[in-house]
Amino acid sequence: MPKASNLLLYLYLIMCACMLLFDLFSVLRRRFSLRAGEARQEQWKRYFNEICARGGDRPDEEEACRYALLRLVPWFLRPAMKGRGDDEVLYFLLRRLNALLEFQGAISWCLDQPSNRYPLIPWVQGKKAVFIRLGERYLNQDSAVRAFYAYLCRRCLLGGPEPEDPITQNMLYLVTDSSLYCRENSLSALYAFGGTEAVAQALVRLSRAGVLHSAKLITDGLLSFHGDRQQLSDVLWERWEEFLPYYQTAIVNYLRMSDSRFCDRLLLLLKEEEEDRELRLAIVRYYRKNRYEPARETLQKLVRSSPTEGWEFAALAALSLERYSGDDTEKVLKQALSHRNWYVRSNAAEALLNLLARPVSELAPDLLPEVSGTARELGDALRERGWYVSLGRPRRAVAPDAPALKDVLEGEDRFARDILRYRLEAFQRE
């Protein structure tokens, strides 16, 4: 029995020693691999610097560029690669994922230097056939690899604006991927390529597949579009019916920040109560950014809407009305101060103050002809006379005897008084 127990102990010690040796080997291998990768990345940087120094891959520099590329090939494989073309050598170098990562790290470092963009971008675009071939290899791998391939295509502007472009086709294939990162990288590539039809096709594919990509990312991506934004807006509107309401909402948010030509068309959608709720709310926000006089009545109606319409419409419409000055708007906002929902009351009070506020620089010459100085000094002088003055830029002021304020502050509605006083305090802290 003692001999058996000793044998087990020895076996246990041997197993522990083997595990320690394996861990040590893994650490050393990992460290060696990282150092080797860093060295190869530095080789790529030197290669790209040589290309930039020569002004790109020109015919008169073809032999020098080929020699610089061959130096990236392991020494024992160089004789076999000498007789092959540059594209074949580049594909041989980038067929492994680690090598593609090293390539991306080096070229991104070089592209971050503005002086290098002019020679490098044409050079890498001249190797487009290589990356099309690489796409056939990497698109069949997992989502992380596909996402990285899409990122590299965007970084190097490899695709064209036409939907028929092979790289663009690859990006359109990836927009319905199950991975969020893969979808976003492929969409970012399409925005960077500047093709209006390709971007519209991507959103149509997402809609048909029922994939709900982040609406915020869609809106931000459309705003980053590198082509003609007005043309993009027109193409998106032409294919409006092919999009899910989810994507229509994202498009309206994009139009709100970039295009004011759709006021009349969006108003028709806003009036349709059967339309998607989020879409109509986005349209209300559109009219806050883009003033459209025919929308005044509809916005006022939404502020006075019944509880069945939803308080969100009343709250957003109240904010939008700050762009539509007039006695009728003031009346609607004063009524909304008595709304049973706090957000509606708060937004109505904020909009009312924004309607009544005037820049200090416009008020001071008439009210304070004896005072000359900075906007801050003028604002302080108005504050001493009882005016409500904001601290923001530009400094604005509201007269204490404004009828719209006096009616509320001296009225019997406690909720209206409280919310207006609350907003007045916030106005003076802005």
C-alpha cells in the first residue's frame, strides 16, 4: 500500500510539472508571437513609408516597390515568389488573418498622417483585386473576421459608389449579418463609399430581413455620408414605402438634421393618425428644427390633444411651438401649463419663455441707453431692474411685466404657477 500511494504521489507531481511546463511554453510562445507581429507591422510601416516617399506605385518605381514588397516575405520563400506579380505576393502575405491585422495596423498608422493619404489611398485602391479575392476567403469565416474585413474596406475606401462594385456587393451581403459589429462596419463602409443607391439598398435589405439595427447608429451613419446628401435624401424618399417604420423613423431623424425640403411631405404623414407612433413623434421633432408655417395648426392641435393621443405628442409639440411665435401660440402654451402631465407643463413653460425671450444686445440700447459694456454688464443691469436674464450665450432676457407671464403668475392655477416659476429659475441658470 505505501508503494502504491508513493506511485500516485509521483504521478501527481509529474502531471503538475507538465502543466507548469505547458503554461510556460504558452506564455513564451505568446510573447514571441506578439514580438514577431510587432516586427512585421514595423516592416509594413517601412514599406508604406517607401511608397509615400516615391509618391505611390508608379511605373518608373515598379521595380523598387516590388523589391520592397518581397522583403516582407520570409527569406526562405522569396525565391519562389520572385517570379510572381505584386498582387499575387500581396495576396500570399495577407491570406492569414494575423497578417491582415498587422497590415491594417500599419496602414492605419500611416493614414493617420495627412501627408501619407494622397499616395497611400490610390496605392491600396490599385490593389482592389487582391481584396476582392481576400473577401472570398474571409467572408466564409466567423462574424468577428467578417466585421474586421468590412472595417478594413472602409478604412481604405476600397469600394465604389455603384451597387454593382464587388466590394460594395460584399458590404451589402454583410448588412444583414447576425453580428451588430459586422452590420455596423459594413454600413459604415457604404456611407464612406458615397453611393446613394447602395445605402438605400442596404436599408431595404435590413427591412426585408426584419433586422432592427440600432436606429441611433443608422441616423448617425446617414449624417456621416460622404456623397451628395440631398441626392441621398431624394433616393431614400423614393424608396420610402420599402422601409420598415423603424427605419423610416431613423430616416426622419436624419432629415431633421440635414434637409428641410420635406416639410410638406412629412406633414401629410403627421396628420395620419394610423401611421407609426414613433414615426409621427420624429416628425414633430422635425418641425422644431425646421420651421414650417403650415405645420403650426397641427402642432397646436397636438398640444391640445386628448389623453388618448398620448402625452408624448403634446410634450414634443409644445417644444416645437417655440419656433412659431404669435398670440395663438402663446394662448395654446398657456393652456398647456395646466395639463395634468408634468412633462407637458414643463415643455410648455420652456417654449413660452423661449418665445418671450429676446437677446440682451437687442433690448439694451432702448432700455439702457446710459449703459455701455459687455453683454454680461448689460444683463446685470437688466436683472437689477427686475428682468429675468439667462446666463447662457447669447444672453437673453424676459420682461417681468410680459402679459403672458403675469396672467399665469397672478392666476389661480397653482400647477401653472409652480411650473412657470420652476422654468424661470432654470432659465436664469442657463
